[in-house]
Amino acid sequence: TRSSRGADGGTGASNLLMKTVLLLDDDKDFRSLATAALLSTQLEVVEADTVAAATEAFARVAFDLVVVDGLLPDGDGAAFIETLRARTRNVRIIFVSAFTRDPVTINRLTKELDVSLVIYKPIDVEDFTNQILQLLGEPKAPVTASAPSNFQAELAALNAEYTKALPDKLREIEAAVARAKTDDESIADARGLAHKLRGSA
């Protein structure tokens, strides 16, 4: 897990009202982008890349909202939400996925598990941020137009870093697909890599 605070550095009276978001996704690039955008709106963010890390975070922090990816390395996002709902109905939940679109699963998430919003990757970062602010009852804050300049600088740095790493990511997917053609157990690896690329590109 990684914890980050808003632009005031986590000090001062304004923190009494600061709301905290858990971002559960194993895609580091997606988490970096989403965290940068949310921090620019004065939200506090805790990142987790596994179900185990998210579960541990819940033992330490009272979250106002949880963003859960559908495909995780040590479990299923919907199963994590089910476990979470057995503990509390008070936290708002957003389910984010690149693949899960079947009506039965979506109906279960929104009706039985009280998921506030289902979003499909790739996301629009401004829409994503404003949807979270709306669920938390916070004022709308377009991140691309009026966010602090440090967010714009961080976004540019993330873009440059991603562009530099993209050829290696594509070669990794090509190799995984080649393995999957002769080894059924490698299909999950190839799918996971494609899932991450789709989610953050």
C-alpha cells in the first residue's frame, strides 16, 4: 500500500474534513494517474495493489470511498466487495474493469452489493475524478482546466514515463501471447498484461 495526502501536505485544520479514498488496482500506471488527479482535489489517497494489501489498509483507515479493479493478482474484485459489504454498508464503492460487462454481474454489483458506480477502462481522468467528488458530496473540480500546476507537471511526467516504457510493455505482451498459443496456463498472464495496458494507455 501507499498513502498520499492532498496538496496541503496533510496538515492544518482543513484535514478535519479531508476524505479518504482507497484505490485498489494492480496496475501501477493507472494508480499513479488516478492518485495524481485525486490529490489535486484535496482528497487523501491510499493505494493497494492486492486484496491482501487492501484488507490490511482497512484495519488502519476509515475510508469514505473505495475504487476496486475487477481483476487482481490475488483475487477477484467482486469477491473483495462482497467481503467488504459483510463488514460495512457505509463506504461508497466504485467498480472499475476493462472486461466485466455481463448484465448478471453488473446487476449483482449494483443491486446486491450496493456498488455506487461501474466504470469501464480506459477512463477519462477528469470524468473519473468528478464522479468521485460527486459521490463524496464535494464540489466539481475539472482537473484538466483548473488543477494546480503541480498536477499538470506530474501528468506530463507520467505521460513521458509511460511513452518510454510502452515498447517494452508491447514486447512483453507479444511474448505472453506467443506462450499462450502453446501453453494454456499462460493465457491468464497474457490477459492480465492486456488488461493493464488497456486500463492505463
